[in-house]
Amino acid sequence: MKKKGLISMVLAGAMAASLTGCGGGANTSTTAVPTNAASEKGGETQIQPTEAKKEESGEKTVITVWTQDRHDSEYVESKIEEFNATNDKGIEISLNVITDDYPNMMALAYSSGTAPDIAGIGGATSGFDLKTFVEAGIIDPLNDYITDPEYEKVTEASTLQFEGINMIDGNVYWIPTGMRSGTRIEYNKDLIEKAGYTEFPDTLDGVVELADKITKDGNGTYYGVGFTSSVPFNRWLEGTAETSGIYRYDYKTGKFNFDGYKPIIETANKLFTNGSVFPGSTTQGVDAMRAQFVEGTYGIWGNASQEAGVFTSQFPIDKFEWGVAEVPSLDGTRKGAQTIQPQKGYMMFSSSKNKDKAWEVIKYFSSEEFLKGYLEAGLYLPISNYMDRTIDKTKTGRLADFQLTDYESVYPAVPAISLEGDDYGTVIWRAIMGDVSADDAIADLNKRYNNALENDIKLGKIKRIIIKDFDALHPSQGTIEYTE
């Protein structure tokens, strides 16, 4: 009953999404959900051949893979074609790209018996909660597989295990093969230099002053900074908070604490009060604002390492030279780590009928042969030291500007609470725009987040995470405790 209840909870959002998708004009997945091994046709159940019979006849076992990634599809599809044509393991890979409501689509497929064998996953996969999938029995741990010597050599799996992100209580469910950097500032060098700057400022106050100068120079033709309607606070201002030693969860006390965000809110608000923000940008999507940046209509944009590829191929910049700078902190010093996201791993569904062959596919996607071209194409930064040494970095293009700094790290997963109302990014952004005071926003967040935390702990849904030796500059190195 417990697993059924958990799956039902995960599926609630999926069912709502599928009902919405029935209306005309709704965005839907670009690929069909895989069919069951046994399907109904003509009133009779069609039984698929057993693995033994398939091997005897030379028929290949199809391993179905789901992914949410589109940015790497050209490379991945070409390597899958190569694998399917040359492998001697009797395997054929079938790739499905699921573009909408990915976590709920996976849960729905598992519940209906149409789940893939494996699915791509990353630390930044929106809406995915590892704990929920594990407790519902949807995915299997990979502990017995990842000790494979060749796999360990390339991925360094034994060191890339992050509690609450790809591991729970010693069980490992996926291993990252790449990573996304923390946020950087992308800027128009022409506009910066015209404003009298030779280097990008290292303080938030300095960025506010620069944005004001660019806007005044533009006199209505271009502006200082652009934002977007899609998680605007998290784009780069959250990185400013983190590197200033400000984080939403206090690991030493095991409680949420938003008090430190006040100076971030009040300083960033000046960008709006002095008119430095590109008009209408806060209602535009990410790609729309990338396109505006490329046209030179504003000077400062913030996002992580995916922009290396975006501004090289998707929205190539050819009207000006663009630079990449580290995010500013409040006072120009680094007091905390900036979040990086482990990416591009694969988890195995417990319902897979061909787990050993599914593992062979995971191993192929994690092999040196596959990853060398993938990483040299600039699709992600390497996460293992082995691959960082192996790739030819002269081939990665502008991704070299996003190489990790010594203050970037992976934070332990914050408790996944059942929050009512807007999340912290939305509330803080409203305060930055001036819709609510910093004090009121912080008081609201402290109350709602901690009430939800205590309630979920009382109900047994989650446990409190405490790291008594927590170091803000090295957040992944402390000793984690779970308490009621």
C-alpha cells in the first residue's frame, strides 16, 4: 500500500497534465510512450519472444531510453546509430525525447506498465525528486553495476555520489558524466567599454552602477541588463547570494533561513528603480531574451554554461564581442560556494525486463568513446578528472570560459517539503521588482518553509538534514545526519 500511495502522489500532477494536453493547441511529447511487451491486438494477447529465443534467432533486444535533453540530440542519435549497427551484444537502443512534464510522465509510464528501461536524469531536472521515485520503487540502485573497473576508471563513480541528488542512504541510482557550471555573467564588451569599463565589476553594487551607465549611454536605444520570466532570480542573482555566503537552508541547525537575502533584494531592486532593466524583459521567455541580447539591446545577461553553445550555434553572436565573467558577490569576496549541477546520468527502472542489457547501454553512454566527442562538442563540462584530462579542450569553443572555479561545488539536497504557495525564487523576485518589501518577503518565506518542514517531518514524509561541520565554501564535504 505504501508504494501504491507514493506512486499515486507522483501521478497526481501527471494526470492533470495529461487532461490539459487533450485540449487543442496544447504542447505534447514529441514521441509516443513505449508500448508494453505484451500488447492487445484483435482481442488476443501478443506474447513477445523470450530473450533466449531472441538470441537464438539473432533478433536484437530493444532497450528503450527516455531523455529530456534536446540540445545534444544530434550527437546522441548519431552515436546510437553507430552502436546499433556495430555492437555484438544483441542490443538495439530506441531513444524517445520527452519534452513536457518529464518526471510525471516517467511515473505515469511506470504505473501503466509502459516505462522505458532507462531514463536520462540530471541534478537540474525540474520537478524530479529522487526520494519519491526511490520510495515508490520506480527505480533500482546501481551499486552492483558501477563497480565495473572500466566504468569506474572513466566516470570515477565512487567519488561522484551526492546524498539526495543521485544517492540515498548508500544506494546509488545514477552517476553523472557531465556537469553544468554555476551561473556566469555574459556581457556585451562593446557596451561595457563604451561605459568606461575595462573589467566587469566584482560587486553587485558595481553591476548596478554599470547597468545605469549603459542605460544612460543608450538613451532609449539599449539598456543595462535583461531578465526573463523564467526563474529570473535563479538565473544569476542566486549565484550572487551563494558566493556571498547566503543560502536558503541552514545545514547546521536543520532549518530554513532567508534572513541573509535582504541586502541582495535591496541592491538588485535598484536595477528597476533606476530604469536599467530592458523594458518588458520580465514577461519574456529565455529564448526571446537571448535573441534580444544577440541584437545588442541590452548589455548584461546571466546564465550557466549552456550559453556557450547557445551563443555559438542557436543564437550566434556576430554583431559584437561578448565576454564571460564570474557573478558578482556583495563585497567582492567569496564566502560561499556557488551551486554546480551534476548532469547526464541514467537511472534504471525496476520494471525493466532486461536489466543487464540496460546496464550495457548505460555503460556505453558513460564510455570514453562516447564521452570524448560529447564533451569536446561543448555539450557539458567534464565532471570526472579522467575525462577532463582526456578531452582536447581546444575543441570545446566558448565552453572554456565556463570552466569551474575553486569555489563551485555540489550542495547536499535540501529537504523536499510540501510547500503551500509560491516558492522562494518567486517571492524574492517579487521583492526585487518592488512588489513586496524585503522584510515581508523574508518573514513569509521563513514562516511557510519552516512550517512545511516541521509538518512533513511530523508526518514522516521527510527527515531533517543536519551538517554540524558544514563549510559554506565546501558544502559537499561535511558529515550528513538525518534526524526526526
